[in-house]
Amino acid sequence: MPGRDEVRKVLPELDRISDEDLREKTLDVWIDAMEQGGWDVSDLDEIPFTLLIDTGVSFLEHTRSVTRTAIAIAETMKEFYGARMPIDMDRLVSGGILHDVGKLLEYRREGGKFTKSDLGKDLRHPFSGTALAFKHGIPSEVCHLIAVHAKEGEGARRMPEAQIIHHADFANFESLKTLL
């Protein structure tokens, strides 16, 4: 069972969430996902962030990079647009940390290889991640970020924080793809 302090140590971005209740619930979601998926903290740097292409980037690196990319985008927008662009940074950071948490249920390791789990064959990570977040009392505004960050959100309304997470995620993915 992953310990809270262990997960906090590998996800220092949690400290960027000023609302203590949201911070703890965000951590609860991660711990639950790790337990359900059968993962230890040491696995997080081995799990690939995608099964589509071999980037050499881990699930943990990707999660942290997307979160920090989103923070940088939001801070820049707030600097230039001020009150005209209201961005809730707690929602944004929680959404960045949780955007791919469903992959801890979507993936499994079988014989040293990472593949889709049985659940992952039926539900992609935006669905399982949103369900986990909802289960732990994550506000609907953050669940929205998880639900619409990937292709499943195309055509859906995306609040500003969701747009930022979506583009931070795809900026990371698409940029890595160009290196292959």
C-alpha cells in the first residue's frame, strides 16, 4: 500500500494546491488508483505515460510536466489578462495532477511489459479517472478537467482551466512525438 508521505514526495506539485481539503482529496485519489491498479511508488517512474508510442517518458514525469506546463500557461495568462482571465489555480493544479490518474487503472504490467488492463480495454483513463475523483469528493469543476482533457472531450464545453490542461497535455505529447 503506497504511503501518503511517499506519494507526496514524488508529487511535490500537491503543495501548490492551497485548499487543504482539495489537496488531501487529490492525494486520496492517487493512493486509491495506485492500490486498485496494484502499483507501488517505485513503479511510477517505470510506467510509460502512453502505450501509443515509446517516448521513454514515464507516467510520473508526464503528469508533473503537464501540471507545471499548465501552471506556467495560467501564470502567464493571469499576468497579461489579469481579472479578465479568472483562473482557479487550485482547480488547475489538482486537474493537472489528476488528468491521467485513470491510467493507473487502464494499464497493467504483464511479464515486464505494460499493456491495457481488462478495465482499460473497456474504459479509457478520462472515464476511470473522473469516476475515481468523483468517488473521493473532488469538486465537479476538477472532475470536468479530467473528463475533457483528451479526445473524449472534443466538442464539449471546456472551462478555461480545462482548456489549459488539454493544451498542456497535448503540447507535451505532440512535442515528444516529433522526436521519434
